[in-house]
Amino acid sequence: MEDGGGFSRGFSPGQPTTNSNFIRHPCAVASHLFFRVLALVVYLLCGWFSESFIGSFVVIIILLSLDFWAVKNVTGRLLVGLRWWNYVDEQGLSHWVYEARRDLSLVSPVEARLFWTTLFLFPLLWLIFFFVSLFSLKFKWFVVVCIAIALNGANLYGYIKCKLGKKQTLGNAATSFFQQNVLKSVSKLEFRLRIS
């Protein structure tokens, strides 16, 4: 069963945005930023406020888990019109489902830009901390960073798969992007040469 927004299973379509600089879902934007920023801040500053690695570890993992859940189940659907999930059928086979809303007039460009920027930025930041903890031989923090990369990376991978669609792979998308940009550059160059 599909609704007017292009999702199946009863998502409400909402109202189209009329202003491109409008934030339609301020609570979703706040939760999208809050948990991931707070997890990073706690990771960076926990040594100043606590000597307990276990307490810091638990707080960071809870914040990362809340971020994973919020991004996967709420903010992706509201901010960019994408969602992904997994289900197991009667035979015990795992199926991954990646969906994108067809009507993009429901997506605010500001919210979408914020969503994608943070979705790519935070795994990169955690990757930097991965190398810092590895080369500084802080292996207990290395575990925390690996969990952060896994949770942030899973959301990043899931939403990239949603954005690209079921049939398009990352390699095909890169090839398509390259071909489109080369064709645009060649056509602009040809147009300039004709004018000269």
C-alpha cells in the first residue's frame, strides 16, 4: 500500500515546501545534530570531567546508539525522504529494503543539505580519531571509535543506497556522475569555441 508521498506502509505525504530556505522539521534537525555532536563532545572532553573509562564508554555508546536510531528511523525520512530497513522472511533469509520518496517537493533543500553534510562529515571525523587512537596506542578509545565508525558508516551506506536506488551501484553512480560532468564540460567548451 502506497501513500501520496511515494512511500509504502502509510507515511503521510505532508505539505510541499514553498520557501527553499525553510526548515520544516526543526525538532528532527535538532535531534539529527544533537546526539552526534554530543557524542563527539563527550568523547573529546570526557577525560577532563571523569577518570572512569567505563562511565565515559557507556555514555558515548548510548549517545551513538540514539544518534543511529534517530537518523535511521526519523531524520532520514523527514529531512530527505529516504528510509532503509531489514527484515527476515519465513525462510530465515534477510532482506534489505531501500526506499526514496518520489515527491521531492516535500523535502527542504536546507534540511537535505544539512542532513547530507553531517552524514558525511561525522564518519570522517571519527575516522580521524580512529587513526589518532591507533597511532597514540590508546586501544580502549580505539574500540569506542570503531563502534562510532560502524554506526555512522551503516547509516551513511544505507542512505547512499537509498539515494542511488536499488539497481544502481556506487561504481555505476560514480561513472554516471563523471560522464555527465565530462559531457557538460565538453558542451560548454564547444559552445565557447563556436562563439569565438
